Amino acid sequence: MLSALDDGVANITSALHDGGLYENSVIIVTTDNGGLVGGNGCGSNFPLRGGKHSFFAGGIQGTALVHSPLLPPAAHNTV
């Protein structure tokens, strides 16, 4: 899935470059919250506790990425 996401972002970025829109774009990639654990779910949020439909960290935390040529240099490579 990560490889497919990587290919998709590359395709979008190329299309933005080809259309002359890249310099004014903000690309945001985010995730759904936590994997489905327990019951019929086979997800894992280790080392976080919990999953979808819970208020534990495994059910509410997710990763995200923001990329844009419009961001100031101070924002580059920040977490």
C-alpha cells in the first residue's frame, strides 16, 4: 500500500509540474485513525493501545505529511 501511495503522489506531483501548478500547490497526505483490532480485525497499532472506535492513542493518532514550495525554509524537515 505504501508503494501505491508513493506512486500516486509521484503522479500527482508530475501532473502539477506539467500543468505549471506545482509552485502554487500544497500537498497533504494523511491517514485514517488506527487499525481495526479485535473481533474480525487483524490490524495492529503497536506500540499504541487501542484501535478504531476507541479513545486510546491507537485509535486517535495518525501520521500526516505536508509538502509545498510555498512553505518557508524554517518549516522544512520539521516534525
